[in-house]
Amino acid sequence: VMRLTKPTLFTNIPVTCEERDLPGNLFNQLMKDDPSTVKGAETLMLGEMLTLPQNFGNIFLGETFSSYISVHNDSSQVVKDILVKADLQTSSQRLNLSASSAAVAELKPDCCIDDVIHHEVKEIGTHILVCAVSYTTQTGEKMYFRKFFKFQVLKPLDVKTKFYNAETDEVFLEAQIQNITTSPMFMEKVSLEPSMMYNVAELNTAGESESTFGSRTYLQPMDTRQYLYCLKPKQEFAEKAGVIKGVTVIGKLDIVWKTNLGERGRLQTSQLQRMAPGYGDVRLSLETIPDTVNLEEPFDITCKITNCSERTMDLVLEMCNTNSIHWCGVSGRQLGKLHPSSSLHLALTLLSSVQGLQSVSGLRLTDTFLKRTYEYDDIAQVCVVSSEVKQS
């Protein structure tokens, strides 16, 4: 049994000395004449020649394990009904990797039966390749033997995720991917496959198509890279208040990389879940608000009130002034009944008497059925400037 892998670049160990030493310029000249070195960079341990693998090597999760199996008849007799079977034993299952389950009629002396097996590794830990051969001798005696080949499957990447919940129901996902192997990786693709409730936008490009990480997205050993995605609920789900409550499924990451001379690996994470922020029975969010307003001049904002409970509410709106924010309009007005999972939009007017970055606070919603009041402070910030600065 021999593992099939891509060749590697041959590297030599440079041996040099100063001209005043006994060898003189002999070592330097030998390195220049060595065909395996790079001309002009003989002392940098670089090579231009390929060499066959000298050992079994490392196998990483997500890569394809390929092996060449050869059964050779070392005897001087013809054997019949040869059956070669290759199984891969993991900690959780046993897989049959044989390309064919049919027996070979006969095998002459000094002849062999060859087979190549492939398997995409999906588990980490100890793997055992079990090769079993059964055959019949000329005297009719049935013979059987097995050989075991053990190897370890290592973890190539360390993936960590962080979720950030926005007031507009958008979810920002930061995926930190670290190369924990001993060789560089070419990150061919890192994408997020969203669940049925979300649309996703990748935030990893500068401009139209240029990647934030440059044209050659190599990830060196032990280096970490952050990928950012924005998920927005689809219209049919965003209108339902139940979607924003409890645990929601975001999607899964699909990572494709290449190592050495183009060996490809692929990993898919399990379904990522985040705990959605709890809004209680009533949620108040801002739909529109200006970034900058003039001092002591009224400006308008639009609020969205959503009933997140399972009962109908009869709401009353109260507006309380603060030291810097003053509400314009009638406080204590009836908003009417609001059914479960339904929303209403509310246009409000206010002004600020203090310059600087001011916080919009002082809204109160009271449910007349349960006599329960919901307070909303620091719901947004607005920059207040004098009219002279605004005009200039």
C-alpha cells in the first residue's frame, strides 16, 4: 500500500565558507553547479526540482485521501478467485473503499492486481486502512490474510464566529479563520450559505471585485484572517415578529483551500446559530432619523412599534423631555389596538437645545390592558450643530 500525494519541491542544505578558509571558493562553486539550486540564490534553500514523497505525510480534515493498493503473486503457482477488499475504519464507522467487489479469476506468478482508492476525509482522529485478500490455491485450499495501516487525520483550520445584532434586524457575522498547519494555504473560497430566512452580503471586497486581502490570498501558518458578512431577513420573514425572537439558524460557512502543488481541501461548518436579542413584549426601533440637525430647530423621526407578544395590546404613547431633547406634540395619546406580530409606524417631531452628540430618549409605551409601561431611552444619537456651522 502506498499513499498517492503530489510531489514536493526539493530543498538543499547550503554549505559555504569564507574565501580565506581552507576550502576557499570550493563550496560556493559546488552550490552554483548544483542543478537543484536556484541560480543567483544558491544559499536560500530554494529548489526548482521535484522530489517524490519520502514518508506518509500529514492528512488533514477536508482533504482527499488517495492510496495505491497492489497485490503481487510472489509464488510460482497460479492462484484463483482473488478478492481484494479495502475498508477504512474510523472511530464511528467502517467504510468500503474498494472500486470493485468482483473476484479476479486467476493471478499468474509475478503478476499483480492494482487498485486506486479515494476518500474525502470527514472525521479527525485515528483512521485504520484494512486491506483483506482472499484467494484459492491450486489444491483448492482457501487462504485469507489482512494488513492494517494506521494514520492520523489532523485539523487544518480553527474557525471562530462572532455575531453582532443591529437594530434594523440585520445580523453581522465575523468569522475568524486560522491556519493551524505547518504550510501556507491558498484560500480559494470562503463563503456563507445563509438559511432560508436570510439574504447575505459579503463585506470582504474593496470596490467592485477586488478582495480586501489582495489578489493572492495566502494564509501563512498560524495566521488568522477575519471575514465579515451581513445577513438581512427576507421581506416575508422580516414582517413577522416571531422571527426575531429566540434562537435562529444563520447558515453555514463553506471553506475551500489549496496546499502544496494544488491539493484541494474543503470544509463546511455545521449550522451556525445565534441567540437573537430579546425585545420583550413590545419592540421599538427607528426607521428614519437625520444624522445632523440644527440647534433649536424641529426635526422628524419615524419609529416602528412591533407587538412581539401573543396577545393584543392597547397602547398609549407618552413623551418625556430631557435636558437636551424636547418633544413636539401631544403626550399621552392613544395608539389603538396592536395585534400579535403586527407593527405600526409613527412619525414624531422633536428639537434639541444643546449642541453636540445628543441621545434620543424619553419615550414611554403603556399597555392599558395590563397597566404595564415600557421605557425606551438611548434609542438613537443625533449630532446637533448651530445653524451658522450648518450653513457654512
